[in-house]
Amino acid sequence: MDFAIVTGWQAMMKSIFPSSIDGDLLKLVHLSNGFRMVSGAKPLQVGDVCKAEANIVSVTNTDAGKVVKVKGHVFRAGKPVIEVISAFLYRGRFTDYQNTFETTEEPDYVVTLESDAAVGVLQSKEWFEWIDESKPLLAGTSLIFRVKSQVSFKDKTSYREVSVTGEIFVRNQMKALVLVGSVDFQQDDSRGNPVVAYIQRHGTPQGLATPLANEGYTLTNASGATIFNAPLTNEPYSKISGDFNPIHINPYFSCYAALPATITHGLWSSAATRRYVENVVAKGHPDRVLAYNVSFVGMVLPGDELNVKIKHVGMRDGNIVVNIVTSNARGEKVLEGSAEVSPTTVYVFIGQGSQEGVMGMDLYTSFPAACGVWDGAVAHLLAVYGFSLVEIVKDNPKEKTVHFGDIKGQAIRRRYIDMTYDTMDKDGNVKTLPLFADIDVRTPKYTFSHPNGLLFATQFAQIALVITEKAAFEDMRMKGFVQKDCALAGHSLGEYSALASIADVLAISALVDVVFYRGITMQRAVERDAENRSNYAMCVVNPSRISKTFTDAALREVVDGLTTSTGTLLEIVNYNVEGQQYVCASELVALQTMTNVLNQTMTNVLNYSRSKRLILLRSEAFRLGVPIIDSLSVDGDLYGGESHSGSIPPVLCPASLAARCPEASTPPPSSPTFRRAGALVQGALMAFFCWPPPWSPRSVSLLKLKPSRGSTASARFMLSAPAFHCLLVAREVAAVAAVAAQLVA
């Protein structure tokens, strides 16, 4: 970045010596210097052919002397790459105001016309011109002013001439700027700038840095890593930069100019300081430094020890804004400035499953940007669907009743009746069915319910998450944490949050409509019981917590094995972080089986770097458990540990039970199938009772027997205390059914 000053030095030097400036070269001081990368341009590289242009943007008389400000650009292939602004001071006293002027490009200002009176005031301004008279200017419109001022001075406090030109824009639904007006003001003998005064009084500047709380924090420390020394001679830098001002290299000239010694180039101090900005803030990536501005506030003498302090003070459009101070060993400031660094940032929006009570409420009650998002969503949902999203997030009620009694209620009921979805029957025909088949024109009310609270019902969880993320993003945008043209990612439901937040393609009302419709469709896609509970869920698996050798392949083997053994579809549906985070989906019994297997594997650590067949030894059941017994060898004890004598029969004799289970064909007692089936059932029960159980083994009873047939079939048993499921997997289903019938009796 600093090499741009070398590229444009000649153009800048030519511009600061016009005939209208009567200044002494020996009294010329470099006051400040700034670089800013042009948006979208890549940094200069070796071999680039460049061209520089510069012109004076202001000449002003101050108490310290005459200040000349020069703006230049470095071009590559005809396109600007870097903007350079330097200010120089001719020390002395000057009164030639006829040679002074100033050109200022004001920041964009947003002026919101909140009333018809405000519209009338603006339209009365002679400098304001509305382009399209067919589209009148209305109250509530937000106008964006982009103006440029040129003034020439009459004396220290008044202008000989004022000229202001510019354009006025509004943003359309896609947030693009649309030209709607113009500004044109010319006036002689003025004591102010009425156009700039108006937009500053009624508008808000855009693109300014948002300060951090408590004035920020320091990025450098006292370890001495940011200490360096000025060179003993400035000749090498003069040769490289082309700046041969004699006060830098000749002690006689510096003495003649009443200076204590030769003065180190300000640009050398600037470049040396910027190195620490690159290392400390940009983490060694110079291309991340978008802007760098410094003022030279003290003299640097040969050999001076200098120390750089950097403080993170704010954010601007997602970029880090830092203040920089370089001081000498005597504690005197020699340089101060600021820099803007663009970190590599990706904005990620998460999906369903991350919801929790009162999420987003801290922002809702404290920050206006977030409050605006929540209020918009709440107002729409209450008017159209009859429920309050804030109430659901704050209180997580298990039920919410929407009444259809009055006129508003009837409109809400009609909305529910009109909600439909398309489905395909077994013949491939598409049918349109109502999402709320239990609501008709006579329904007085409708109750939403969920055993864990409505915040965990899909249709409400999805709206709450999307609005929480949208509100948090708008709060971040207001605070300057959001980059322009940033990278984004949305996971599942998070895609809606990403598009609504960054692309801003949906209004709040449309966003909640789409997401509520999506959630209802998903909620109705799964069969549920009378208490609105489904038999399906998702869970997160972290293989690294099981053992160091439990790899991605080991997890896949467990999942595939359980799918084969249980006959229930169990899959890894999300690969989030390799080796650390996977999401599995299945029926509850299969997920609990996997949980038990992985927990037991973690307790008895095995080395999975050597491939071998796993044998399941014991399962636990807490609240919802699924011990799995496959066709294991019956030689010896299947399970270790102590058994509870008297809790289960020591010998199982299914031969006498054929009449009790007519569906099962009992094999002869002497057959291997008979003995193996008995061992399987006994092992299944011992899986519960050998491990210290949290319930009384004698209180367990088998309630339901549902044998099924197949090459690898299963028999399911419902346990009454405390409401578990036991899944026995065996190849000899008939024998297992007969043995289990004895236990039922």
C-alpha cells in the first residue's frame, strides 16, 4: 500500500507547487497521509504497469500556516486501484484568502420525511428538484443525499462563493439505489452552506464507524514486540521514495530551517507503523488493510526509539477500525492515525434444534433494530394467525388456543381453512389436502399443543429461530458488524434466515408466512399420537468423545449395523464437523439404542484402528431404551456382573407354552434353535437387571408381544415401569415368541 506514494509522488509534488501558492520549500511539512483501496480492486503486484494522477482539493489558511491537500489515484489498466490523500503545511502566516478554496465530498446522508410538513419544507428549497412528478414525494419516504460542495473563501469565516451539486436516491425492494432527485445550489457571498446544513440537521450520515463499548480495547501489549528504531540516516529512503527534501538528508539545511537535526521522513514512519497494523490486526495479510490514515504530529530524529500502540475502537461495515499512536522514548507522540482492516468473515445461520426459551429477548428489549424485527413479526402473526410469537418464546406454553369468535377471528379461521398442501397417493396422483382438516367454518377455536412446549413444535420453533436470527443480524448491521458483499451460509432452515437477512428478499410478513407454512407442513408430515408426539427425532454424535480411535468409519459401521439389526432406518443426515459433529435421524428406539451402544463403547474403550466385528455385551434403558440382542453364541455367560435372583426364571421352558402362543411354532426342546432362543430372551432381560437398575426389577411386566417374521426379524415388548421399549432381534422369531409368552403368563 505504501508503495503507492512512490508511484504517485511526482504527480503529487507537481500539484503542490502552483504559482498561486507562495510558500517556502524549507518550511514545508508533510502533515498527513492516507491510503484507501478502491472498492473491488486488488492490491498492486510486481510487474503492474501503473499511472498516477493528482490534483489539489483544498488550499486553506490556518493559524499554523497554509494547508494544501492533494488527492491522487494510482491506475492499473485504466482503472483506479488506490486513492491517496496527502496534506502539506507551509509554516507561516498567510492572509491571501483569494487563493483559498475547498472541495468536499460529503458522506451519504439518509433523510426520512416523517410528515407532510417535512415534505413541504424540502420541496420549498430552491436547490431541490424532484425528477419524476408522476410519482409524488410522500411522507415516510427515506431519501439518500449524495452531494459534493465547492467553496472559495472570502475571509476566515465567510465564503466568496458556494456551489453544491449532487443526487438524491431511494432504495427499492431489492435495496438497490434508484435516482429520484437532484441538488443544485449556487450562491455568492455566503456565511454558510445551507444544503449541507439541512442534510446534517435532518439526516443521518452513513458509513461512519460505530464505536465499541468502553472506548474499545488495546491489541498490542507491553512485551516490546512493537518497538523499533528510526534510521541513523535518511538517504536510503530518499533514493527509494524520490523525496530529496534537504531537511531530511542534509544537517546544514535542517539547521538553517531551525530544526534540531535531520528529520526522518514522515512516510518512513508511516510505513514502519503500518507493518504492525498488518501483523497485529491483519494477521500477516496485507491485502486485508483497506484504509490507512496517519497524521505526523511530532518530529522523528535519527536513531529515535519508537513504540506503536494499536487499539480496536470500532466497526465499519464489518471491518475492524483501529486507532494507532506511535511515540518516542520520551513519551512524545510523533504519529497518530487510524486503519480499517477487513477480516475474512462468513455469516452462518443455523437450523432447527437450536431453539431455547427467551432466545433473542435481550436484544428485543434493549436494541431498536432487533425490536423492529420482532414487532413486525408479532404484529403480523397476531393479526393473521391469532397467536403471539413473543409469548411462545418467553413462556413456552404447552397449549395455545386461537379463538374464532369475532370478525377478526373469522378472518383468521378462513386463513387456516385455506392453507393446503399437495400429496401423492399410491397410484401417483397428486391430491390437494387441507393442512388443518379439523378446522371448518363452524369451528369456534383451535388449540395448538406440544408436550415439551410450543417452542419445540416445528411450526413455532422455525418462526422463532428465523426471527431471532433476523433480529440479531439487523442489530449487528446497525452496529457495523456486517460486511458488504459478504459470504453467507444457511443450514436447512437457516437458508431462509440467510436470504431474508443478507439478501433481504423477503419482508417480515412474507418471511413468517413462508416459514410458518413450512413448519406446519413438516409437522403434519409425521404421524403423531393423541398428545402430539411423534416416534422420530434427531441427535448429535461426537465421535471424538468416545475414543481417539473412534473415527468417521467406526461411526458409520455402528449406524449401518444398527440399521441392519433393528430393521429400522437409522442414518447420518448431517456431516457438520469431521470427527466431531454428526447428526443422526431415526425412530426414538433406534436413536436410544445407538446412544446406549456408543456410551458402552466409550466406557469400555476399544481400539478401532484395527478392524474387527463388534459384539454388544450390555445395554441400559433409562426412560427410553433399546437393548439389542443379535444371534450371539450361547456358550458361557452372555453378560457379566451380578444378577438379581428371583427376578427372572433361572430356566426358561417354552415347550409347555405352545398353546399360549398359537402363532408361534415351538421347536423341540432339544434343538439348538430352542436353546438359543431361550438364551436370547434371558440375555435380554439380564441386560436390564445385571446393571444397577433405577427401578424395581420385580415391577417390570411385559405388556405387548408383536412377533414378526423374516430373515432378520424382531419382536418388540413394551415395559410398563418406567415406560421403556425393549427390542429383541433374533433369527428364530417363533421360538422367541413362545419363550416370551411364558413371561407374559
